[in-house]
Amino acid sequence: MNELVFFINNVIVAGSVTGSIYAIGAIGVTLVFSIMRFAHFAHADMMTFGAFMVLLLTLAFPGVGSVVGLPTPVVMLPLAIVLTSLLAVGIDKAFYKPLRAHGVKPIVMVIGSLGVTLMLQGLIRLFAGTSAQNLYLGGERKEIYRLELPFELATRPVIVTEPQVILFVLTIACVVGLHLFLSRTRLGKAMRAMSDNPDLARASGINTNHIVAVTWVIAGGLAATAGTLLSLDVTFKPDLSFFLLLPIFAAAIVGGVGHPYGAIAGGFVVGFAETLAVFNWSVLLRPIAHHFPEWLELPRNLAFVGTEYKIVVPFFILVAILVWRPTGIFKGKVI
Amino acid sequence: MSTQQPSEQRADSVAAPSRFPLREVVLFTALLAVVLGVYAMMGTAYSTRMLVEASCYAILALGLTIQWGYAGQFNAGVMGFVALGGFCAMLFSVPVNDAFWGTELPGELGRVLLYGAAAAMLVYGATKLDRLGVPKKLRTVIAVALAVVLYLVVISLLRGVTGEIQSRAGFIGGLGLPAWTGWLVGGALAGGIGYFIGKICLGLRSDYLAIATLGIAEIIKAFLKNSDWLTRGTATVSPLPWPTPGPSELGFTLARALYLSVTALMIAVIFFLLHRAYHAPWGRMIRAIRDNEISAAAMGKDINRRRLEIFVLGCILMGIGGGALASFNSIFDPNGYLPLNHTFLVLVMVILGGPGNNLGTIFGAVAVYIIWIMSEPLALFVMQLAVSVGEGAFGWEPPSNLDSRALQARVFVIGLLITLVLRFAPQGLLPEKVKHHG
């Protein structure tokens, strides 16, 4: 039974955590893709930027969290979301809008977004340094919940930490909020119309500039949320973006580009695939090892890939989906 | 054949063939003056080293200008192909490791690799089971299950052998061959990976190619960094022998000058071949595909095949350039391959110099590399200045890791440069000359 608990801790919990983060990130990428028709590479750095804002705010106002009863970084998250949204809109005004006005090919926009990536990275590293930092400052620490299972054989508890609980709650809130926004509000419907057919949307009187700005606000806010939650769960590192880009894009493409609900599913597919691939399967096989024939010796490490090769997993998924079903599992439209 | 009159010649035809190349002459004279200035200031040994590195980067930039300038494909993973080239240069040129070859370990490794090949063939055979009347769904299930099980078996065998190699022999060592064999094989290997990526992505939107190449570059780096049995990982391999007599025999300046002549010869050959290809029907076809894919397809051109051809060609050049760079630095350090230094710097060289214009690309490579090298002391100086002002005026205490932070400012500058060039000079300093025959 302990093996099962081990499996739950290392695959179910860890997979949901990474899956949620990838899902929130991928929603932003896929929204930008469906409205502006280009792969926004600076998204992962907007995530880092959001987390950095939270770090700065937590440094500036320590101890606010204890008043509310939440960790200070979580209390600072709304402010960071606002700041990151402003940054996203500003970046669009300064760098992407002139390119769009020139009518460049989408791939030039992609290169432009890579330039923005480097600028953000340079700024963050200039001010934050290059080392990893913990978001829990000034005596706050992560609460760890140990859930005992009501079975006799399970002696080890299922472990969930406080940021992980907050992560799950916020992910559900984001998804439900986004769903309501896209399906019920006028603005959300206008966004979907523009993603379906920009010319028709413009012809029917939708202010496309307005929609673009709203998209950036949403993308920036989601990026700040995902980045902060990731940094809460592990630590804040200024250089995580290049490792986040591939899983996030893989998630967006698996779900079908331009498909917010697909991006959520894709995020969880990629997240679980990663944790399943690095999980050591011989732990689960060990209790039934005595049923195996003599000649079959169970190796100690039976993981598909080592944790250092984790990045291979999203790439493999990306390649597989591009070969077999380039439109994604939910039939995205832009190819 | 078009019947256009000369008066109707399109305004975007940049130059008549007989125009005096004023812009080229001015830019290259300025570049020469800068190079001479660096020689006067920093000494010959340092400056020659800078030029050799710049020439290696020029080979990389030529590879990228084929992909981006000729064909409009964006490769965001130059670093991966460069690292592959460097790895092959290391593997072929480093002396033979007797602690590995003298034992039974090569046989063991060969046996595991043979198992791997046999497993791959078994899985391939399983995917063809439907020819024997097995239902297609069942075949897919059998093939996937077989692939998972065989993969696990082979990977655990491989882990055993590589762990043994690592603990007993350190790493498998090199082959003791001349460095240029490694460069060529590195080019071939990079081309092979490029073929695999291109085959998957080139039929789709160009964004997918950027994502996939970005990913493969990180994977290649992760593989080289963590395969201690193959590359010694973070422990790095040095020294790598040069194809020319080394500094110990000739002194730094002369040895580096000799190396520079080798790389310059390589650039000259590549430049000549590319120039011929660009003006040949093949080059016209590539540009036609870039500029209007649909009409090129309507003319009966096999678009995806040509794209694959040119992508692989660019990757081969990157592999060769990466090999030359690693051999010159005389150290193989997988951690030293950074997206900034080996992808984005090359990108800036190409888009600043002039995508699609070989001469412009070489100019961009040398000019940007000089700026890049010179910006390091400049960034440190500016940072020191800011610190002294800050300490004097506000009593501000500077953070300790200031030097590493100052270098991050260069990341920002490169990013800004990319966006500004795309916005204000998308053609580069030496634009591609588009000829209109009519």
C-alpha cells in the first residue's frame, strides 16, 4: 500500500501541480495565438516577471500575509497581476503593434517576441541576480499537510503543501472565470469572434484594437499567476523561462492551437506525461516481484527518462502530435 | 517571359547589376578600420583570437542566412547544432582512452547498442503486422506495448553499462583522428537531426519550426551535459587538438593566424558555393518558394522537399562551424552552450548584416562579434561607474555578484537590437539584391 501512496505523491499530486501550471501558461499562449496569430515566445518570461513582481512586493511589505491568514506572496498576487498586465499591454504597444502595422509575416513577430524575451530576461537578471530565491521570506514557511489514508497497510501519509492547495484553488478559479468570460460576456464573445475570423469581426463593428488589449491583459494576468504559483511551489529562478517554453507550447499544440479548453487539457496531458515518465516504475512492481520468473531480474531504476532529461517528454509529445494530428486533440484551427 | 518596359521597372528592384557597390565598400572599410583599431589597442594575440572566433561565427551565420534569408525558415535552436558540431570535434580529435578500450567495456556497450537496434527493428516489424491480417487497432496496441517494454529493457541495460564506464574509465575518450574529420561528421550529424526536425515541421506553419528547434537545442544540451560517460559532462574535456600546429610550437599569434587562415579558407569555399547556388536556377526556385509559396507550387515545384533541402544544408554549416569553434577554444564544455551566445547572437548577426546577402552576413558576423566582445569590459565599466555614483550620492550598498549582473545587461541590449532592427531596418545593413529581369 505504501507503494501506492508513493505513486500518489509522486505522480498524482506532482502531475496535477505541473499540469495546472502548464495549463494556465498554455491558455495565455493559445489566446495570443488565436487573436494575433503568432507564437508568443515571451510568455514564459512574463511568467518570470510576474513572480519577480511578487518577490519585490513581498520584500517591500513583509508580514501583510499574517494579517489575512494567507502567505504574503499570495496576498501580493493581485497587484503583480495588474503590473504584469500593464507590462504586457506596454510591450504590445511598444514592440508588436508597429510590426503588426507594417503587415509583417507572423514569423517576424515570433522573432520580435524572442527579442522581447531577451530584454525581459536581461532586466530580471540585472535586478534579481542570477541565483534562485525563495518567495517565503521573513519567517513564513510552507505549511505541509499530511493526509493519513484510512487503510491499515498504508503507513505513509499523502503529502500536500499549502502552495499546492492554493494552486489547485486558483487554477479552478481561473478556468471557471475564463469560461464564464468567454461564453457569457460581450467582450468574451467578441474575442471568440475575432479568433474565428478577424476580418468579419472588424466588419461587424468589433473594435479589434480593444480586443487585442484585452487579450494582453488576460495573458499577462494568467502568466503572472502561473509564474507566481510555480515559484511558490519550488523557488524563484530568473532563468526558468527556456525550460517552461517547450512544455507550454507543447500543451497549447496538443490541445489544439487557439482552443482555451484544449490548452487546459493539453497542460494536464503534458504535466502528467512528465511525471509518469520520470517515475520509477520498479517501485510499483516490487511488491509483485516474487511472481516473476527466476530469469527476470528487476532493475533498481525503471524510469523512462531520468529527471535531468525531463525536457525530452514535452518534445516527444510535440513531435508525436505534429506527426499524427497537427490540429491537436480538440481540432484547433490555425495551421 | 515578361514584356515589361524598362520605364515600368518595379521600384523595389534595389540595384542594377552595374552599380558601384558604394555601401559595401564603405561598410567594409569601416570594419577594417575597427579591426585595425582593436589590433592597435589590444595586441595581436588577443585580436587574432577575436577574429578566429568571429570567422567561426561567420560560418554559423552563413548557415542561418541560408535558412532565414534564402528560405524564410526561422531556426531558434542554432545552439543545439553548434553543440553537436563541438561534440563531434571533441569525440574525433581527443586522444584514445586506453582505460576504456583496453577492457571488455567497448564490447558491452556494442552489445547493448545492438540490442537497441534489434529492438527498434522488432518494433518496426510490429507496425507492419497489419499486412499479415492483424486488425489495425490491435497492431497499434501491440506496437506501442512492445515499444514501451523493449525501451525499458534496453534503457536499463544501457544505464548499467554507462554507469560502469563512468566509474571505471571516466569517459569513453576520443578516436584520436584529425580535428577536421570531427567537423565533417559534426556537420553530418547536425544535418541528420535537422532532417528529422524539418521532416516533421516544415510542412506546417513556420512557428512550429521555431518551437521544435528551440526544444531540440535544449534536449541536445541536456543530453551532452548529463551523459558523463560520453562527454564527461560538466567536468569538461580539454585540451582539444587543433588541425594546425598549436600555440606551443609557433607562439600564440602565429598559431592563431594559421587557424584563421583555415577558417577563412572554409568561409571562402562556402561563400563561393553559396554564391553560385544562389544565382543558379536552384537559388531562384528557393526564393520563389519563399516569396510566394502558392505560385511556386503551381509551377510544379516540390515545396516541402526544397525546404527540407535548404534547412538541412543550413544545419550542416552550423555543425561544421560549431566544430571549428570548439576546436579553437580547445575545450568542450556542454554548459558553455547558451541560447544567448550561440542562437541569438547569430540571429542578430544575420538580421543586422542582411538576411539573404552572404556578404552582408559575413559583415554582420564580424561587426557584431567585435561589438559583443568589446561590450563586456564596457558593461563592467558602466556598472562600476553606477556603483561609485550610487555609493557617493545615496550611500547605496552594491550587491556582491555585480559582475555577473553587469553581463546580463548585454542580454537586454541584444534583445533590444533584435526588435529595433526588425522594426526599422528589416532588410539589414546590406540588403539582399533582388533582381527583376524584364
